[in-house]
Amino acid sequence: MKQIVVIMKPFLAEKVMTAIGQFKIVEICVREVKGFGRQKNYLDRYGENEYSLVYVPKVEISVWVDGSSTDDIIEVITEISRTGRPGDGKILILPTVEHRF
């Protein structure tokens, strides 16, 4: 079993969740997170004032899958979430050992 952790822009999360629903998934966990990568932060406008948002809002999706479908799921996630702009996100693939309690 493997865990796929995807940190992405929030407006694409629902599309990704719908697309990966076609695969056999053991478990999914979705979290709202904040952070930044190479873009550091960004300026936003509210009225006539600009203000800096140090931490950019993101969504973290953790998916536990049987190892055989990992590459297919990553391909689908990449196709949907890649915009070509800074801050698209990251995909991490982690080996897991299942323990039940």
C-alpha cells in the first residue's frame, strides 16, 4: 500500500476528488492547509490597498491506495492540477505499513 499526498490549489481539489473516484481507493483524507514554496507569498488587493498574504491557502489530499494504481492516479492528478503557474503544488508518494487497532 502507498500513500499519495497532494498539496494543491483549492479551486482544483473538487475536480481531482471526482477524477480519482474511478480508482480503488482504501482511504482519503482532505485538509485545508497554508504554506508557500518558491513563490514565497503574494500580494492581494482589497479595495485600493494591497496586502501581503505570507501563507498561501492550499488543500492537502492524502490518498491511500493499493500500489498497482499509484502511477495512474498520479497521472490523473497531474493532468488536472497542472496550470503552469507558480504554486501548482507537490505530489509525494510514501510507502505505508497498515496497522489496525
